[in-house]
Amino acid sequence: MIWRSSFNSKIAQLADFITVMSGLTISYFIWDYLYRLKPGTFPTPFRINFQLVILSLIISYYYVFLLKNYNAYSYQRFTSILTEYLNILKVFGIVLLSAIFFSFLFTH
């Protein structure tokens, strides 16, 4: 039996939180760059405001919360790798739909 401390789980959760925040930030800058490159092809990026920062924090926390609920941070593996991939895809789908909903809710 593999036993790891809860500290390792917290580090993995923090790393996932930072990864999601970084991904959202980098994707915004890529969107802005592509808009400046060809303004007619890409839509105008959102202005960065307090609501967008809060939305990014909520999405990142929600992602980590769902991963924790789907036992992604458990070090005792009794499931197949396919089941774990499907759990991650479920979490990604839920977060994606939630992000679309909340971005529409906060920006319109």
C-alpha cells in the first residue's frame, strides 16, 4: 500500500490551481495578441477588470474542488487509467460549461 501525506495532496492542489490560473492568463494574452494581429478575424478581448479576476479565481478553485471530489488527489489507485481519464474529462467538461455560463453572466 502506498501512503503519502496530505501535504503532497495540498501541493498537487496548489499546483493545479496555479496551472489553471496561468492557463487562463496565457490564453487571454494570446487572444489579445491575435486580435492585434488581425482585428477583423478575432473578436475584441474583454477588458481586464475586477469581475474577470474574480471569475478566474472562482474557476480555478472550482476546478480543484471538483478534482478533489472525483478523488484525483488520492494516491491509492484501485481504478483503471481509463476510468481516471474519464473522471478528468468529466471535470473538464463541467468546468468548461460553468466557465461559459459565468463569463456570460458576469460580462453581459
